[in-house]
Amino acid sequence: MSFNNLDQLYRSVIMDHYKKPRNKGSLDEGSVTIDMNNPTCGDRIHLTLNIKNGIVEDAKFDGEGCSISMSSASMMTEAIKGKNIDDALKYAEVFSQMMLGEEVDEDIIDELGDVAALQGVSKFPARIKCATLAWKAMEKGVQNESK
């Protein structure tokens, strides 16, 4: 597949998650709740996680932001549902490395599913904070829950 076709595919995946977000909404009381924003662009996220016995049983988000921010939140919730806390944190670390343009384990990228579509964001430093907002919120929530 040529670079232009791959780039177009990635854009399509990002726009699909933006227009039809997965796991949009919030969970009931008793969930871990994290609110974060990116003051430089105005993106904001309200993330709720149901964590039981060290497993992220469910994840939902709400918020406002650009297509990168909201599609990243949609992809992140899909990637971490059903995973244990250690895996969720490992995914966040790999995502951060991907955003910094570092080499990452392709097997883990495959595990992340649609998240691979965000690899190109690393070429646009101003958009990296948009892409990482939901992941930072998840890290904060998971770390607070495991204390």
C-alpha cells in the first residue's frame, strides 16, 4: 500500500472515531472519574472507569475537542476495556513513545487496534497534547485506583 493510501486510511479511521465515538458517555457512581483539559487548545475530557480486581471492566468518556483528541479518547477506551491495570499503563507508555516518534513494539501497536492510525500525529508537535489527553487522564485514574 502506498504512503498516500495508508495516510488516507488512517485519516478515515480517525474521522470514523470522531464522528461515531465508541464508549461516549459516563458510568455510574462508584467509578473512577477523571477530568482533564488542555489549556492551550481548549480540549477537555471527562473519563470514567470501572475497575474491579485490577481489571478495567468498562471505560467511557465525554468532552469536547478536536478530531484528534476525541478520536484518541474513543480508541483508548476501546483498547483498555477488559485489560488489567498493568496492560493499560503499558499501552499508555507505548502510546506516549509513539507520539514522541520513538520506536515501539509493533506487536503492542497491533494489540492497540485502531490506535495505530494516530502514528502520524507525531509529525505535528502542536497536536501531540490533543492525542495524549485521554491517555494521560486514564493513567491518572488507574494510578489513583491502584494506590
